[in-house]
Amino acid sequence: MTTAVPVKGSTAASTTTGPRTTAAGRLLALGRAEATLLLRNRTALFTALVLPVVLIGTLHSMLKQQAETTPGLDVDSMLVYGSVGMILAFVVYYNLTAAYVGRRGELVLKRLRTGEARDLEILLGTAVPSLALALFMAALIGIGGSLGLHLTMPVNPLLMLLGLVLALGTMIALAALSSAFTKTVESAGITTLPVMLVMQFGSGLFFPLEVMPAQLADICRLLPTTPAFQLIRVGWFGTDGSAAPTDFLGSWGTAAPHLVTGAIWCALAVWGAVRYFRWEPRR
């Protein structure tokens, strides 16, 4: 009695290894699932869509008051710049921290690690809806504000892109790190508060650095999110407020310190996220 031996390439052999997905496909699948959960979460949608708009109105009135005591302060440019920064802070950092905590508490992250998706893909896939929404809202405000307020065209779009990448990378890493110290979704508003305050008041969003005392402004330029925001400002307007506006070539010299400091902070935030991020609740 003979036994059939499977031949390499036959159906019997091929069934042992199922079809494998690609990294892009896994990211899109995770992002689509996370987007569905985001649309169902009214609190998260309010934080992402309504709260930044309310704060923009507050920012406008504060900038007008500061312009009265600071001659030459460009209220229109600072309004658009600060609005974009606040949208990135709320939609990416705060919402993503809550998302990581929620998925961890539901054991979603733990189950995802048993599949094909790598750890980085899981974290980025969860961040896809927040990133897409933040970029869409920032683009609307940037384009709409520029046309409505007749702002100049960006001096160095490449610097703006570098600043945006650094800002988003740092915020994703900070969200992952903050989630390690956040037990519940409800407590995310407390644990993220220090970083949110640093972003709003120390990164030149609510209070431009040029209206601060010189020593305080120098300290604020060294805070984690300030360099990335300053790169966006330099790329757009050719200055970070400490010197006269420059052209495309001159903007690189102004941006160099912010590039170095921002890259260091982004690397530290990524290290902290890798070191302390938790994939399942504490027992």
C-alpha cells in the first residue's frame, strides 16, 4: 500500500502557508477600523472638531490684546500658525493618547500582537485616523486663512514639511508614552494636561515667543514641541520671531538650531515610548 507524497508547489503544500498581507494593507485595515471607532465616539469627535475651533476664537482675542502692547506683532500670521498648532495638539496628541488607553483596556492591542502586524504598524495604524483628520483640518485653516487674511506664500515649503513630520512624530511618541501613565480613558484629560499646557503656552501658540522676556523665550525654545512648531513658522514666514524675515536660503540658517533640537526631542520621545509603552492593562 503506497502513500501519496505532497509535491512542492502542490495544493496540499500551499495550504500550510496562507496569503500574507502587506504592511500598507495592514495599516489601512487598522486605520479603517480605528476610524469607525472614532466616528462612534462623540467625546473624541467633540475634542477633535469643536474644541480647537473654540480655542481659535480665544486665541484671536488674546493676540489682539498682545498686539496692543507689542508693536509689529503680525496677528494674522500668528493666528493661522497657532491654530494649526492647536489642531495638531488636540487631534493627534490628546485623541491618540485616549485611543491607545482605550484599545489597551479592551485588550485590542494585545490581540493584534498575535497576528501579522508588527508593533510599529499597530501603533501607526491606530494613529492613522487622527493624523488624517489633523492634516485635513490644518490644511483647511492654512489655505483658508492664507486666502482670507492675504498671507504671503511659504518661504520654504520643505522646512514646513520637516517641521510637520517632526511635530507629528513627536506627538505620536508622546501619546504612546503618556498612555503608559494613564489608567483609563477618562483620566487622559489629566495625564495629558502638562504636555498640552507646554504646547499651548510654551511653544508660542497662545503667547508668541517674541512677547515673552528674552530668558523665558530661550527656555521655551528648548521645550519638546517648540522646535517643530518653530520650523513650520520659519518655513512659512521666513522667521521664528527672533530676527527679520529671510529668503529660502537664509531660512535654513534660522531653522538649523530648531532642526537639531527637534530631532533630539523626537528621538527621546520615541525611546520613552518604546521603553514604557504597555500593551495590556496592569493586573
